[in-house]
Amino acid sequence: MPLLVMKFGGTSVADLGKIRAAAGHVKREVDAGNQCAVVVSAMAGHTNQLVDWTQEAGALHDAREYDAVVSSGEQVTAGLLAITLQGMDVPARSWQGWQIPIRTNEAHGIARIAKIQSEDMKAGLSREEVAVVAGFQGIGPDDRITTLGRGGSDTTAVALAAALGADRCDIYTDVDGIYTADPRLVPRAHRLDKISYEEMLEMASLGAKVLQTRSVELAMRHSVRLQVRSAFEPPDACSAAHNGPWDGPGTLVCDEEEIVEQSVVSGIAYAKDEAKVTLLKVADKPGVAAGVFGPLAEANINVDMIVQNVSDDGRYTDLTFTVQDSDLDRAMAVLEKAKKKINYMEARGSTDIAKVSVIGVGMRSHAGVAAQMFGALAEKGINIEAISTSEIKISILIDAAYTELAVRTLHSLYGLDGK
Amino acid sequence: MPLLVMKFGGTSVADLGKIRAAAGHVKREVDAGNQCAVVVSAMAGHTNQLVDWTQEAGALHDAREYDAVVSSGEQVTAGLLAITLQGMDVPARSWQGWQIPIRTNEAHGIARIAKIQSEDMKAGLSREEVAVVAGFQGIGPDDRITTLGRGGSDTTAVALAAALGADRCDIYTDVDGIYTADPRLVPRAHRLDKISYEEMLEMASLGAKVLQTRSVELAMRHSVRLQVRSAFEPPDACSAAHNGPWDGPGTLVCDEEEIVEQSVVSGIAYAKDEAKVTLLKVADKPGVAAGVFGPLAEANINVDMIVQNVSDDGRYTDLTFTVQDSDLDRAMAVLEKAKKKINYMEARGSTDIAKVSVIGVGMRSHAGVAAQMFGALAEKGINIEAISTSEIKISILIDAAYTELAVRTLHSLYGLDGK
């Protein structure tokens, strides 16, 4: 009997009506002969309310107490969905993280799943009882509730799919799949039928907010086939899950090998929440990078792109890198404090930049993708301030004002416009 | 080191401001050198919201899922109070029912506590860490969350006090103690310094809503000294707990022996939520009571007072009894259905009645209390429709319109007016 993990995010269970709609999707899969484990988030807004309360109770609160409070949202949704399913004559029961149990490490608030003991749940599933699982939570070595951080329910779903050896993990969300670009920016963007884990990982970490990066990594490591689909289509209109060739709704995130017709470029992503820092006239000698990035790392500031120009005379260089918008002020303060030690002339910070990325596993076997990109952007008069590449991705830093133009230009360039 | 259990009800933790006030009470007791376990209810209104959701999800819901949903309210308050205490430099941690664990029977929604394994909590308390306990909840033999029914947090507090061998259990609520009568009805009612368990039990079950009956029974069985006091007095204004002779705030519920100057009558209680049923011309023969009350019991209708008149000719009798207001329609239907079998002429139901009760352990050694009562009421022209007595209580049924007059008359009669 095929086993499915289904996951419904906060907007998909925001009220009792939406919970009923989610239950409709579950019933469809059960009726089609699937065993189902369903992971739920808290009702939209509920978690924020709980987080606000913990803040109000004490700004520097104990993460263990934060977890006890905040995890209650998923507990509520799981119970309500189980009740709703029962009302549709679908046998169901709720499972809290500690009941399964989902064992995590001790990092309260940002815990990582260590092990899922799924024997009891499997026994329930084989009695054809739907398992409704509170997402986002587990139990730590101290036998107290832990939470997995923002978007943790995706991680719960994928980890559970891996532990149960599920045939697929369906992520129900408020969009109907993964697009070649943000449809709000690029009207001619279209939904991908399939995307590889590697590409999805780049998409996720580069600003396409549909899936949490960690959950995609986990899916890749355990070869969990992920389907991203809309929770808001009427349940009856969707075909049930099956294990044959893919013709389902939404986008399937899977192994590269499963994608027969692979385009060179699968999608264009962008991020506007980065800031650029440039250090002018840094002494060009061994150890200078450590001198700059050491203090930033200590201050817990993540650095993304780094560009170092070779200097003319070999004595000075200019160093450019990007950090999160929200970290810029702290980064500038850290650099000011370390100015003597690093030995630079001036530090400049700017938030008026955007990162635009071209992603596709096809790049591995196609030369000239970057050259095409730079040519097309030059033609539009868009200046490239920094470049960083990986095997399947080229990212550039540009003036934020040109974001739309750049994304649309590249979307057309690589033949992604409305297939 | 003295050990206190403190309990805060829903109105005493209704928002973050009230939670801070509750934390102030806890800090006072900690500063005075007490080990403290604090039991909390859900924030006022929160439980009702959760109950509404379960109703909306499915009217005939699984009680196990109901428990999973509804218990989350106490989990939230416990975490928030722990955070607030930590912010006041009072070491604290939250405990959920399943973490302690508080083991209950399998009756989800109305579970009874079977055993509290308090070893881990005791270890925390002896490190001077306040234990903040989510009330109202436990864990059943199926390892799923159970709840204890309405007012269950009182029961949690008393059971915990018994398990920990606490020196006292303080119930913080929105009134400042137990009164000789409802102050809204009797302006000259006054707060009792002490009341015996037996009296409190009669008060609780007869309509004084301060303490849940079950928790008083439990306190009596385990000799837990209960203090009922206001959560809304400023913490600094109250003296800290001590084990000497009683001069604390609020009302102490304790063993009869601890009350030196015992009055004959301690209080007057009333209940307006009962209905009277009279069966006219019932055949007066063995088995008739079983014929009437058997079907009512099967329909889960609780019968309170029963009065059967001896008939003149020994062939017929009139039978009067009371049920809850809310059960009257069902009771009448049950009786109608069993009319042939019971063999009565007519059934009459009325909700315009009130039960008024005089309570006091002193009655045991004082004759004539009932006679005095009946005389005083007759003088005011109040007709008594039924009488039921126990060792320490006399209850009468009267026309509801005379409730205030009767309660005030009796309050004066037994010398309870404004000492």
C-alpha cells in the first residue's frame, strides 16, 4: 500500500474552513488507497501571537519555555484536523512530537532532528489510521519540547517521509508549484513540472520562499520525492497519488535522473534583502581575509558573496562582500572596531542592491551560459557589481532598481517565457 | 524548608499584566523562604476558544483529540509564567502533565488522577527552582494527554500538594475568600477565617463556585490545608506564608479540629439551577422508586433531593424530586416514555424553584437548628416545598422568588450578619 506524507502550512489551516479543505485532500488520498501521515503547522497568525506573548513576558527568555509555549499551536491544529477527519469517517489520530517521539538535539528554538522512532505510528498507519502530526516540534535529550525554527514543519514532513520510507511527500501551500521566476515580477513565468533537488536548494536559498532550505537538503540526502502543490484547489479536481510516471499537479522535486528533458536553465531567482559592504584600500597580504571575516563570524553575521580585486601594485586591494540587510549596521560597527587591525582606508555600506541568480543543472554540460548572461545584461545597460558561481548557478549583484529588468531579460534569454 | 503549592485560575492569569502580578505573589513566597510549585489554568477565555474550535471541527469529537487541543491553553500559561519569573530573577521551569508525569485513568475529558510521580519535580524544588505546572491535564494509560474536566486545575493543585507533602495549598482566585453567604445577595455577609473540609464540601456542591467539589474531597482525604485568597491584592500587602497559628489573608479550609471557635452555622448557600419534578398519584408499592429513578439514571440524569409523601390510603403517593435545570426536558421525556410502566397520573415540572441550605459542623452537637429555620421562614410566609438533611446541612426547596429573603433571613437568624 503506498504511503504518503502530506504537509499543510499555516495559511492552509488558517481557520476551520481551511482545515476542512485540507481534510478533503487527505480523504481523497485515503480513498485512493494510500496510507497517510499528515504534518500540520499552527493556524496562520497563531504562532506569531504566541511568540509575541513570550516576548512580552521576557525579552531574554529561556528557549526551553519559548518552545513549550510556541509548540502549542501545532498541537491545536493536529487535534482539530484529526477531529475533522473523523467527522468525514476517516479514522485518524493526532501525534505530538514527544509522543512519536521525534528526538532532536538540545538546541531549543533551532533544534535538529536526530531520530524518529516511528514504530508506533507505523502500526497505526497499517491499521489505516491517518497519523496527524504536529509539525515544527520534537523532544530534546532533556525530555522537554523543542522546536525546529522557522518553517520547521517542512523539515518535520521530509524527515518523517524518510523515516517511514514514504513514496512521496506532498507540500500543500498557497502557491501551486515552483515557477521559473517570481510570477509577480515576471508575468510570463510558468510552473515547472519537475525540478532537481540541487536546483531547488539554490532556488530556496536564493529567495524563492516556497520551501525551507533545510527540508530540501534533507529530501535530497534521503531521496524523498517532494511535491509542491496548492492547498486551495478543490480536492476533487486533483488526481490521487500514484507511483507511475509523473503527471500530477504542482511541481515534483526529485533526483536529476528523473528529469528526462532537462533545460539548461530552470529558473531565475532574486533576493533584495542583501546589503553590500566595500572596504577600500585594504593591505593586500596573507591573513587579511581572516582579519575581516573572523570578527564578522564571531558577531554571528553571515557573509554571502565575496569579491576581491587584484591590486595594481600588489600592496592594496578593494574587498566587496554582501551580508543580510538586517545585519548591515552591526557589520559596519564590527568593521569600525577592527579598523586598525584590518588596516583599510574606508568602509562603505549600501542596501540598494539586488542579487539575481540563474539556476540550472544543465549548466554543467553547457558552456557559455555566463557569457550569454553578461552579454544580455550589458546590452540593457545593467552594470554587474559582483559575480559568484557554483556548478549549477551564476549569481550577480546589481543595482536594485534594475531587478525587474534583469530578471525578465534573463527569463527570455534562456527560453523560459510562457511555454 | 516549607513547601507551598500555589494555584492561579484563568482570571488570575488572563493577560501578561495579570501573569506578572501572579509572579509577584510567587516571588514573595520564594523570598520568604518557601519552595514553591505553582499550578496555572489557561488564560481566561482561551479554553473556551479551544473548546469552540473542537465543537466546530466536529460535534461528536473524539475525547482524546479534545484533550490534545484543550490542554494546550495551560501549557502556554505555564511557559509564560516561567519566563516572567525568570525575568524577576526567580529560577523557574514549566512542567506539563506528561512531563511530571501526572498519571490519570483513561477517562478522557473527565479523567481522574491515579498517581503523581513527583521525584524529578522534587529534585528541582530542592534546587530552589519554582515548578510551574500546567493544571487541568495529565497523561492516560494510552500515553496521550488527558484533561480533568471543568475546574480541574484546583484538583491538580490539591493532588500535587498531597504528593509533595506540601505545607499548604493556596488557591488564588478573583474573590478574597469563602463568605458566610453570597455577598451580592447578602450585603452583611462576611469572610470566614477558617472553614472545615466538610462544610466547604457542602458549600462547593451547593452553589458556592469558588472551589471545585472534587478538589475539596481530595484535600480532605489527604489533609491538605487549603487557603483561598485573592490574586488581585498587591503582592507586597500580603504577609508571607508561615506554619504558625493562622493569621493569613483569605480563608483556610482545614480539619474541623483546627477551628477553635466553631459556630453552629458557618454559612448559607443557595442554588437556582435546579428544577422540580412532581409525579402525582404514583402507585405506592415496592419497586416504584426503582421504576422512576432507574430510567433517569440510564439517561445520565442526576437526581438531587427526593421527597415521597406517605399516602392516606396506602395505595397512591406523590413523588417530588429535583434535577438540574438543563436536564428537565430530558427528564420529562424519559418519564413520559416510562409512564405505563411506572403507573402515575400526571408529571409536573417547574424551574421556578431555589434550593437554600444552612451549613455548619456545629449542628452535630446542637439540636433545634432545623426547627429554628422552619419557624423563621414560616414567619416570613415562605413555603417549604421539600426538605433534605445531612449531619451538617439542612436544604430546603422554595419558590425562587423568595431566594433573597430566605437567605438573608437565615443569615441573620444564625448570627452571621457582619461580625
